[in-house]
Amino acid sequence: MSLTNQISLSDRISGSFFGLLLCDSLGTAVECQVTGSFEPVTTLRGGGKYRLKPGQFTDDGSMALCLAIALLNHNNNDPQTLHPSTVQMNLYRRWYESGYLSSNGLCFDIGITVRTALNKFSTEYDRTDGQKFLNADAYYGSTKSKASGNGSLMRLAPVPLLYHRNPQYALDEAVNSSKTTHGSQLCLDSCRIYAALIIGALQGASKEKLLKSEKMFVPEGLPSDYWTNETASPIDPSVMTVMTGSYKHRNPPEIKASGFVVDAMEAALWAFYHTDSFEEGALKAVNLGDDADTVGAIYGMLAGAYYGINAIPLEWLEKCSFQGLVQTIIDEILIQSQQSDMSSSSGVYKKVLQVYNDLATFYSGTIKRRVLPCPKQYKTSQQFDEDIAQFQTIYDNMLQSTEWFEDVSTDNDKQLISNRSELILKEFLSLIEQDRQTLSIQYSRSFGPFSDSQH
Ligand SMILES: [Mg+2]
């Protein structure tokens, strides 16, 4: 038995999700830089264009978390069920407008294709007060081939992770998840083929089998002629070229970490094929520079499923932003992926998500908003401190209320909820601490010529 066969499904699912988030974070250090022009990335170091801290992820990670929550919540038996694509778009919109599931509390980067789709969706949603979407999809992705960015592939992992037991459904949903923001044939093909590879990795397929050149990989549970039989829609030739092994003989500058979906997928597979460990491949992927964070994310979701969570350096995992929430989402993906009807959320997931949602709402709606330049910006540090106290009270009221744990069955679950909620609280408090530093600069400026810098 090969080593990869001994990795549990749970370790593969965790590996894939953390792999996506952490390789996104790894790559942002050199995002938009020309290959060879920078000090090579050797570990999670933060910085880069957006001056992030090590372990903070960018739009790739935030959108993947939005997608995961949309899929998990949609599966609940809710009579007012919206189409899954609408649930997704509502969460992407919340990220775009108020930094929901962002690692630093703001939507600080967004692709043009995503932004265009979200703007169209928001206009329609508001115009019809949401009524239009009760029984309709929200596929707002451009279908033009020139709009074939990598923005739907970069967040894809939750789809195969959740639906891997039904590969046909998983591949259909991979396509549907892309259509919300990226509707071109190249994007849809890339997403369904990459979902098949992730499912294969979850099933324990060897790298040799996944990356076989003669025939595109088909996961167990689908007919072996899946990609070539007449009923499946034909794959675009440029995607086919990659999937039959172009990355095996090409090298940079032919391999490009660009924003074009086919290039980004080829670059991720190039890094995966030419290395033998998660870390080595991750560094190879992001050191291409350019769209390094996204090539990292695409690499990380496949390599993490293949090598498993234990292959990801512990010092990287420990730095992952919002890891209490992330781990809860991953656990819930594992639970729901094993239910036949995927109909119920666990108590731990519901509670921890509620803690995150309530804190995120107050943080973005009150604290963060008033830190940024706006008419109601904080004028005194006392106002700021009052809001922090209120923020803390929201948390205390939830966790200390007698009803809070009533429907949680085991002590172990109660402990998990407490631990993870506390991690989420700490994460927000550390963001607030950074906000305070931003504010203090503004206070000192208001002292005019006798500012700190002159002493
Ligand atoms: Mg990014």
C-alpha cells in the first residue's frame, strides 16, 4: 500500500481547504511581481501588495469560505430555499461590501470579472427586493471567452470536498458554482476537470494515475470514457492540452502564473507534477510570481487533498487566519458529505458560525466602518473604546447565556464551541488592535505641528 492510501478522508479534506488558504497567503507575498525579480518565498512571510500578515489570505480564500458556507447552509431544509447560486452571490456580495470572511476585515482585492457579475446581481436583487431570485438562479458570469479569468477555479475546493461521494453531481455543481461569476466555456471546463482531480485525490488515486497523459483522469463512480463519450459536452482543446500533460515538458516562461484560467491551472499542475511534497510544490507554485496567490490556491487545494493535512508545515497551519472558523467549516463539510440527504447542520457548526456572524456584523457595521474615513468616523478614543466594550458584550452575552448550550448534546461539543468561539473573538480583537493603531495616527495628526514625528 502506498503512503497516500493511508491518509484518512478527513485529513485529505482538511489538507485541501487549508492548502487553498495557506498557499493563497504564501503567494500574496509576491503577487504581481515578475518571476525572478524578488527574493524567493521560502515560508509564510506575509507582506506583498496588500501588506498582509503571515497566514492572512486574499480574495481566493474569502470566496472559498463564502462558497463553503453557501453550500453547507443551502443543504438545510429551509422552506424559503433560494437557488444555491443566489445564496452564493449573496455571500460574495457581503464579502465585497463589508469584508465578510475577509482575513483583515475588508474586501481589499476583487477581480474585474467577479466585480462586474456582483454589480449586475446586486442591481437586480435590490430592484426586485430579492423576489426575482426565489425560484431562479443567479448566473451572472460573463460567457465571453475573453472573460476567462481564474476567479472561479481559485475558490472551487468546497464543491468537490462536499459532494465527492456523488462525482457526477460534484462536477455539475463545479460548473454551476463557476457560472455565478465566470460563465465562459474555458472556466466551466477548468472547474469540472479540476474538481475531478480533487475527487480523485480524495479517493486516494496515485499521482501517476491523476496526471496520466494518455487519457484524462476520471474519478471512481463515473464511466471510464466520461470525458470522451458523446453525452458529455466536449472539453475545450486548450484545456485538453493541459490535462493531457503540457506541464510535464514546459517550463517558465512558457509556464505562466497569469490571471487566465488555463495558464493558472497549468502552472499549478506544473508545480504539483515536478515535486514530491506539499511544501516543495507550494513554493514552486508561488515563486512564479505574477498571480502567485491564485496559482498557490489552485495548487494547494489539489496538493492538500493528495498529501493530506499532516504534510502541511505546522508553523503555517498555526498562522492561518480565522482557523477556529475554518476548522469548524471543514468538520461540517466532512459531516455533511457523509450524510445521505445532507440535510442537517451540526450544533457545533451552527453555534460557531453564529458567533462569527454576530461579531462580524458588529465589527464591519460599526467598528471598522467608523475607523475608515466617513462622516461618522471616530472623533475620540473614548468612542472607540465604548464600541470595543459593546463588541465584547455581544460575545459574552452569547457564550454566557443559559440557553446558549441548551441544544448542544455533549460536553465535548460544548468545549469545541467555546474554544473555537474564543479563537474567533481573539482574531477580531487583534484586527481591532490594528484599527486602533490606524486611529492613533489620525489623533496625533489632529495635534497639528506638535505631532509625534517632530519629537
Ligand atoms: Mg487573491
